[in-house]
Amino acid sequence: MSSREAVYEDVKSVLMNTFSIGGDEIAPEKRLVDDLDLDSIDAIDLAVKLEERIGVAPKGQDLRALVTVEDVVQFILTKRAEHGAASVANPPG
């Protein structure tokens, strides 16, 4: 399983468990608000869950940019890559 697939499955799991959305309703192109019926409070809950998983919560502009399930996956992959690059550029010690 690729990193992208693993992140997608993780996001899918969060959506299913946090918002009681059926797995068959979730696909990368599904829109969080229009297709999955998430509202602004749900967006905050999703941000908290993302922070628990990756250590960074989308805020402000980043949060508003998360329109589809794929956007959430890409956000996580981007933040992980940035964190990895920072770790390599600034090794501990």
C-alpha cells in the first residue's frame, strides 16, 4: 500500500468513526460539505482529529481549502513532507 493510499484509508476511517459516514459514501472526489454533509462544527472536529494524527491542524485558509476528501489527503501528505524536510534540514542534537 502506498503512502497516499494509507493516508486515504486513515482519513476514511476518521470520517467513518467521527461522523458516522458509511464507507461506501466516501471517495476522494466527495465534497466534505455538499456530499458528506459536514458543517463548520464538523470541520473543527476534523481539524482536531488531523492534529491528533499528524501534529498539525489546518487553520484559517488551510481549513477553508479542504473541500474534498482528496484535499484532506493532500494536506496530510504535504504536511508530512514539510515535517520530514524540516527534520532532515535541522536534525536534533
